[in-house]
Amino acid sequence: MPLESSSRVVQALASRGYNAEREAVTLIAEADAPGVALETAVEVAPDDALVITTDHVREALATEPVPDPSALDEDATDDRGTADGVSASEGSAAGDGSPVTDGSPAPQTPSVSSGTESTYPTDDGGRVPDETGGSIDESTTGDPSPENSRVGDRSPPAPVVANDMTGESTGTGEYDEFVGVFRDRYERLSGQLRGRVNHRPADSIEAMGGGADVETIGLVNDIRSTASGHWLIELEDTTGTFPCLVMKDRDIADLVDELLLDECIAVSGTLADDAGIVFVDAIHFPDVPRTHRPSTADRHVQAALISDVHVGSQEFLADAWSRFADWLHTEEAERVEYLLIAGDMVEGVGVYPGQDEELDIVDIYDQYERFSEHLKQVPGDMEIVMIPGNHDAVRLAEPQPGFDEELREIMSAHDPQIVSNPAVVDVEGVSILMYHGVSLDEVIAELPEEKASYDEPHKAMYQLLKKRHVAPQFGGKTRVAPEERDYLAIDEVPDVFHTGHVHKLGWGKYHNVLAVNSGCWQAQTDFQKSVNIDPDVAHAPILDLDTLDMTVRKFV
Ligand code: D5M
Ligand code: FE
Ligand code: ZN
């Protein structure tokens, strides 16, 4: 059987361990004898080549064919069934953001379509036209105009990563180091509040005398309700602690619901007559200024933002992944030059009780080998950035360094940038904060439903932006490793905040920062069923870097 489509070429090359540039794939697929062209391209590529390039194929096409390519053609159809079609097809933009069915190839299950959903929910959950002025018209990404028909010479500049602590870890877990990292957190987050309040150190407040106006900045050390239902918040700075009282009938009492232990806030209020407590009039968060104006790319280029691939799990959706990878090879996706993966590449081992029974691959290194095979299906000329998650083979405590040499070697074919969790990635001028998202569980557990929920994970992300810290609460589910500095503080306001972990899709804008939680590529596990997690699977949020418009592609 001839190799008749790009997806089969990709599959055939991946099964031989090669990644391929997109134009190389197109040239092979369009050759008179694709099987021969493929085999010859593999022959002409140097022994140590990881990627089949356009040059290899051109050379192959100019060369006499090698004999008998039939075996490879057989391989190429292995496991793929009807995979020569790309199932994710173009859909029109749906103004209400709902999934679109558009006459594309029949979906595999009745409940899903291969269309798209698009547009932003705003802060209040409504749907509005994009604030940055770019239109959200899915059809533009499929425009087959001559200018757009350029296929395969993606050579995007590598993203520049800031805040990567891989190889920089100094912590040994000593008590002093925890003191140090909290001091750093306080210095940096209080710095963001100092312009707005006139900070009085905790140890000097009492001396101000009863009735004085006071403003102070501290980490939340304790939150208690009093016998009469008011809130007592203890704030701590580098000099000591001071109690602050929020009366239950004040508007600001609602804000107490949003507080997490160890986050940095400021309060303004009045000192009680005995100067022993502050009656709070206002609570201030470090927050993102409403005036924040995001930067954008100066050309039309896109990034796919995904996470939680979970290769090695029986529920990993290999077919959906292949449809996604195949789509990336199509002309419609030619502007998608970046792939950002926000953690949980593999399922890992020993992550939750009973996980063994749901593993498809029991050895974690074998899981990465398989993950690497799936990554090879992605066009070789895309830039990939990945951070670890809690299922990956690095320490659990955050910040998590990027993968070690052994894992990098396994994943080297695509030469991904492997950085720490969290990391700040500059993609063509757009600053993207990537964080796996373990603290989202905590934010969702602690805050009222309307402020953070699994159904609207982006709202939990807004809270992290407001607190300017990706994992404010210490000592809960999110484990924090002490380092010389608090890598988890959000120093610079990002343009885009990308997380995963909760396996739910959600996106929206908070003070002009686009928050995206990217769903997963793993169907519901028995464990997730037992804890009532209903995942959003096989979605790929596609971000226009020049407008910060977003479209979600489904590959279910
Ligand atoms: O996380 C996927 C989702 O499952 C995320 O929201 C956390 C949730 N999860 C994971 N472990 C537990 C436990 N033990 N109890 C409750 N919920 C949990 P992932 O990182 O992919 O496992
Ligand atoms: Fe996950
Ligand atoms: Zn996770």
C-alpha cells in the first residue's frame, strides 16, 4: 500500500525513530513513490540524524530509489486504521463558545465534534469580543491563500526562558532555608505593595498609640473567626506579628474568603484604643495592575498550549494525540510554531493509590521512551518547551527542576527546551508563565465555588495572579522546597498564564492577562472517577501570539 498521506509518513518516520520537518513530510507524501522516497530519505540522512529534513528528502528524491520499500509501507499503516485523514478539521467560530459541528469527518463518539470552540469568557464569565482587537475567526487559520500555503519552513526563534532554576537548586531542607525563602517572598511581594501603602513594621505599630491610622504589609500567618463571627487575621513581617480584625458586616469580609495562609497582603485601618489590634478598613493584594498592557508578537504566529499527556496510563488517548499531531502537519496549522507542555508528560509510578492497576507501561523510563515516540509525531520544525508536573520523574516539591540528563537524552529527538516548574517563557515577545498547577487544587478547595472551581479553573488562576504567587499556601497539598529565592513568586506580570494539572479546560482574562488551563490527554481514570473528576480531554488551545486571541481545537 502506498504512503498516501502526511500522517502516514509521520507515523512511518516516528516508528523508525525520526522526527521530521513538515516540508520533508509533504515532499515525501507527494512523491510519485512515497515509500521509496521515505526509505531513501532515511538512507541519506546521517546515522546520527534525529530529524529528517527537507534537504534529506530533496537529496533522496534526486537519488536512485532504494529497492523494496514495501515493508515500510506496511509499518506505516500499523495501528492507524483510517488514520490517513486528519480528524480535526476547521470549524467556524462559535460566538457562544460552544463546540461546533461543521460537517467535518464523523466524530468518533456521538458527544464530541472535531470543530472548535472559541472566544473568551471575561472575568465575569460572559463572552465578549476579544479586547485586543483581533477577531476570533477560526476560518482565518485555515486560509489557503498563497501567502498561507507556505508549508514547512517553520524556523521560529527559540523561546527565551527566565526563572529557570534547573541546576540552580541549593536547598537541603534545613529550617534556616525555609526562613530564608519566606524572607525573600516577603521582600519581593511586599515590594509590590509598598507603593500603595505606608508600611509600619509589626514591632512598631503598638507604639503608634490608640486610634492611629495604620497600614502594614505582612504574610498571612493565621486566619481565625472570633466568637462573635468576626475575622482575626495575623500578619507577619520580618519584625514580628500583628493581629488585624475584619468585622463580619463590612464589605471587605468577603475578601477574607479569598485569603490563603502565607500569602502577602497589606491592610489599612485604625489602631484600637489599647493599640493591640488593627481594625481593618481595606485589604490590598499585590495583584496585577488593571492598566497592564500585554505584549504581542509582531508577526502572525501561534502556539499550542497543552498539558497532562500522561503517556504510560491505560487511559492515555493515543489516537487523539495522533490526530492532534497530524493536524499540526496540515496547512491549517502551519502558523502553529510552538508547542508548550505544562507538565505531566507521563503517568509516572506510585503517584496515587492503586495506580499500578491502570498503568500501561510500568517502568517510568519506558514511559518517557514512549512519550518521546509520540513527540516525534509532532513536526520537527516546531519549538517545544516543557516543564515537569507532579507525575513526572523529578522531585515533587516546587519549584521542580527540569528533567535530568537521562530523561533529556530519551527525549532528545525533538530537542525540546526542558525547564523548571514554574518558568517564564518569552515566545516572540509574549511572556508566558508556565506552571503545572498543583496549587490550583488548594485554591479550589479553600475558596468559595464562585471564586474558584474545577469547572472554571481559570478563576483559580486569577487568584494566583492576584496574589502574585503560584503556590501561596505552605504546608498543604503543594509541597514547597526552600531555595535561596522564592521562585514561585510572580515578579513580572506575564501576558499569558498557562497551567494544567486539574485536567479541566478553562480560559479567560484577568486584568488583560490571558489565563489558560489546558485540559489533558488522559480519559477518566478509576481513581478520578472515585474522586469525581470529569476531565476535559484532547483539547488543544491554540494561541495567536500576535493578538492573544485563542481558539480551542478538539481532537476527541
Ligand atoms: O491530577 C489530576 C487531578 O486529580 C487534579 O485536579 C488533582 C486530582 N487529584 C490527584 N490526586 C488526588 C487525590 N489524592 N485526591 C483528590 N484529588 C486528586 P494529576 O496530577 O494528573 O493526578
Ligand atoms: Fe495531570
Ligand atoms: Zn498533575
